[in-house]
Amino acid sequence: MKEFFLQREVILTCVILFIGFLIHRIIIWSAMKLSTKVQRSKLRKQYLNRYIGYIIWTMVGITIIFVWSINNEEFWLALGSTFAVVGVALFANWSILSNVTASFILYFNFPYKIGDRVRIHDKDLPITGVIEDIKGFYTVLRTADGELVTYPNNLLLQKGVSILYNRTESVFDIDKHEEADRTAR
């Protein structure tokens, strides 16, 4: 009888691994097809592949643990403690979670991409630069002076961003300069 349960658990583990692999491939294939359509860089595609893989394989691992019915009290205590620490760390600092979420939104839905020259309309610190990379937590911009600026992805979604193309200033900046010239006269 015990051999039957062992055989059942091995078969279920193999099925879960196969389904996890299949789901991972289908999601990655769909995301890559969409990425090519919206012209995303190879590096950003690798980030997406990595993050989706972490999520799917973590879920597969937890499912396999349930299939094998591991009831060891110390294991569940360690797993619960780990999730508690990770949960407190993520939700105590909400910006980490919001930056990762913003990275996915930037990946699929925003009109600017690596290589675009942009102006971020921040009242306190406006930034103009070329997007060099969009990572999981922040975007790297290079200013005209050669300075590298890392800008959090969640703030990039909250602020107005102009794609400058060949212009040196944003339309919003030109209006400010014209208004300053009118008041100076």
C-alpha cells in the first residue's frame, strides 16, 4: 500500500513539473511575441523571463511540497517564518513591490524604450536624459553631461514624461521660457 502512495506522489510530481514547464514556456513565448511587437530590448526580455520563472517555479515547489504531504513541524515553522519575514520586508517598504510592478507596466504599456531621450517633469528635480536601461526597480538615464541617474520606476509612472526625439527641450519647458521672457520685458 505504501508503494502505491509513493508511486502516486512520484507521478504527480512529474506531472506538476511538466505542467509548470509548459506554463512557463507558454507565458514566456507570449511575452516574447508581445515584446517583439512593441520592440523591447533583449536585456528587458531576460528580466521578464527571470521574474516570471521565479514566480512559477516557486508555486511549483510549494505544490510539490503539498503533494508529498510533508508534515514535519519544523519545516512548516521555518517556511512560515520565512514568509513572515519576506512579507514584512515587502509591505513595510511598499516601494520595492511598487517598483517591480511598475517595471512590468513599463515593459508592456509605455511608449518610451531604451535609447529614447526623455524629460521627466518633476517639480523639484526635472531630469532630461537618454534611457540606458530599465531594470526591475529603477530606470538608468544618462544626462547630457554624462551623469548616470537612477530613477525609481514607480516615480516614472507618477510623473509626466516627454519623449524629446530631436528637440533639446520639452514643449512644457519652452512654454516656461517664453513666459519668463514675456515677464522680463
